[in-house]
Amino acid sequence: MSISMSNFATATEKSISPQDAASAIAQARETVGYTIDQLAVTTGLTVDELTAIERGEEIDASRLQRIAAALGLPATTFLVA
């Protein structure tokens, strides 16, 4: 997603806090039925990286996109403010 001045307000209105993103990731993972180990294999991230993300610690846009794709969700699902 690209952000220009014309859609900046819309993009920031849809963003969520890192803690809310962390909680949403854990819920989405559980809803899909993945263990954290399975999500690690699917995303190419380590279990430690995913654990930190689910705690709201290491939130990074590229990792969030990989997680969303692995869970079959739109890339903007976990857009963080």
C-alpha cells in the first residue's frame, strides 16, 4: 500500500496500536488453527520472532505482511500506527 498526501488521513485512521496488532495476530493464528511453530514454518520467521510479535514487542511492517499472507488475510490487516 502506498500512502500519498491525499490518502494519508485514511491510512492512519485505519491503523491500530502495536498491542492491538499483537492480540489480533494471536487470535487470527488460533482461529486458523495454526500453532506458533506452524506459523513460523509458513512465514519463515522464527518462533522467537513470532513470540515477540505476539507480545507487541518487535512489530515490523514486513513481518506483519508475511503473517497476514500466511493466515490468508489482506496485507493491511495488521497496519500499525
